[in-house]
Amino acid sequence: MIIVNEDHEKQDSYSGLSIRPPDRVARRRRSLSTLPDYEASEAQYSRMLISKNTKVWHQTKLSRAILFSLLTYALLMTVIGVPIIVKVSTYFQERRLY
């Protein structure tokens, strides 16, 4: 903070304009901005809201989890269950022969 004494007077005596006006620039008719105007932005936003509410059943998190669990069950049943069933059935067939 600058503290000025009461006996200190202003030293510059320039009375002209102190702010330089901006240079004139040739303006283009259309803007260089890639942003849409307000109406276009609102239309895009409303379309986004509508598309989020009309999801297909396989795009929801719950249905994806259910589908994943069913596929995992089928894979495990094929890999583990089928050999056990084959082994048990051959055991009972051998017992019946004797």
C-alpha cells in the first residue's frame, strides 16, 4: 500500500487521453467458434435425455450382470458337471454288468 503525504503533489501534468483505443480489425461474417448456438445446444441436450431413457434391455447393469452369471454357470456346468456325470454313469453301468 502506498501512503502519500499531504504535502506531496501530483508530478505528472499530462492532460491527454491515457488509454489507447483498440486497432480496427477486419471482422469475418461468421464466427470461428465451433460451439453451437443456444437452440442447437438445447436440442442436443434434449435428444441426449431421451436416448438415455430408452435403453435396450441388454444395456442395463442388472441385465448385464444376470447375463454374465448365466454364461458363467453354463461354462462351469460344461467344464465341471459333464465329466462328473460321465464318470458317475460309467460307474453305475459297470456295477450293473456284474
